[in-house]
Amino acid sequence: MTITFKKLHPYVGAEVSALDLRAVKDPESLEQLRAGMDQFGVLVFRNQSLNDTDQLDFATRFDGVLHAKQGATALKKNRFNNDAIADISNVDNEGKLLSPDDRKRQYSLANRLWHTDASFQDPAGRYSTLSARVIPALKSNTEFADMRAAYDALDESMQRSLEGLQVHHSIVHSRQLLGFDFSTKEINALPGAVHPLIRVNPRSLRKSLYLASHATRVVQMPVAEGRLLLLDLVNHATQRQFVYSHEWKDQDLVIWDNLATMHRATPFDDVHHHRELRRVTTIDLPWPKRSEPLEARA
Ligand code: OGA
Ligand code: MN
């Protein structure tokens, strides 16, 4: 199958030519898609009528192992009884819209902070697949910032000074910034994780900044100095020229590389308009180990 990519932004994001991801199983096509991810960081697939099983199966074919510790699962079992599926929606178990003070709504509002998925876990998330099931008539875009372009735009002495730094990420930190209350049990279940500030794509060898609002401190620096550096870098990396804003259509599937991008939800009238997506994220394991089961399975 020949797959083509149409650029959606100067740096990040491309729309993939018409195909049915349920049928994409041969190693060559999967490899073309991985190469597209290396190049564009975000891929948009239109008209994918996926159910949960289709989405789980595709993510597994694409990248091997799924992430089942995505944060919310430490708080409560989700309504799908499968921790590999993140419920990105504003409805309760009966499908009713969440009220403004509902704890699930309060928790998911933090998606409006710039972040990378599961950076507070080790291993973190690698590729996230987000499948649109119910999209409201009004705009509820997801924005993606290109952390490779942001890295490239730093001057060389700054790039050198960041080399080797490590950052602690905690979902408790990012949620508490918004005033969300965690119990002691929840805090103990979510200790956070340490990751390098500069990440290298193991296939293309391109470098990127690895940041998120979950970032609490730079391991090698006094707390305040590290936080100021992280704030500066997030402000730099999320300038408009680095950002692709995705306007959702029904049945879109969007995949992003969490090593190459940060993302955030944008506000909309979620108390009155139903929006429902499902996210399945793969685990960031060292390359090429990750590719082994994948080729065997394909
Ligand atoms: C996610 C996420 C943003 C949105 O699914 O990981 O951050 O717009 N979603 O729903
Ligand atoms: Mn996210």
C-alpha cells in the first residue's frame, strides 16, 4: 500500500491518505506510518470507524506494548474495565454529562495544561492514539507543540547547557497547581518519575525537549532555579509558530509522538456539549527492543 502525507503545519502534523486502519497489518505499511510519525510528530487519519478493540489492536500492531498506568487508573477503575483505554470524555458511567463540580471533570480539566502523556510514569507514554467517538458542533481543538522545532530554535550554548539534565514529573504536582485534592493513598500511588530533559528519537536521531506541566523540578538544580528554567522552556516551546491546532471531525483518529510533541485540550462549553474520545497509549521502551514482537506479530 502506498501511503502519502499532506502537511498540516510548517513543522508538525500531517493528514494521512485514505485508508482503513483496521486493515493496516502488513509490516511495510506499518513501517511507512512509523516513518511518517518520525517526520511529522502528529498524524491525522480521517473516517476511522474504530471500536475499542480495533483501537487497542492497531496501537499494539503499531508499537508493541500498551500503557496501562495513565494516572486516572490510580484513582478509580474506568468504565471500560480496561486500564489501557483512557476515557477522554465529559460523561459519567451512564453517559450523562458531568456537572461542573464532578471530580472526574475537575481531574480531566488538567488536560488543558501543556503536557505529554504518562510522563509521570517510568516508562512514560510513547505514541498516543486518540479516537473521536462523539464530537460537539462547536470547536474543541487539541493543540500540539513541536518540541523538536523548539529544541532546534534554541541557540547552541543553551542546547549544550541542557544536555544531561534530568527532570522529575509528577501528576500530583500538575493537578495540585489547579487546586485538585488528592488523598494520601492517591499521592502514595503516584510518586512520579525522572526523565531526561533532552530526548532523542531512536530512529531519526532528532533531538527534542521533553517537558510537561507534570514537570516539578530539575534534578541537578535548586528547586526554584529548575522551575524557572522549566517555565522558560515551556513558554519558548509553545509559541504559536510551533503549534498545530487540530479541529476534530467525527471519526478522526489522531496519533502523536509524546517524545516529539506536547499537547493540550482547549476550553469549550463542556457542561452542555457531549464530547467523547478514547485514548490508547503505547509504552516508551528502548529501541529496537520494541520492534521485535511487532515484526513477529505483523
Ligand atoms: C489526551 C488529551 C486532549 C483533548 O487525550 O491525552 O490530552 O483535547 N486530550 O481531549
Ligand atoms: Mn494528554
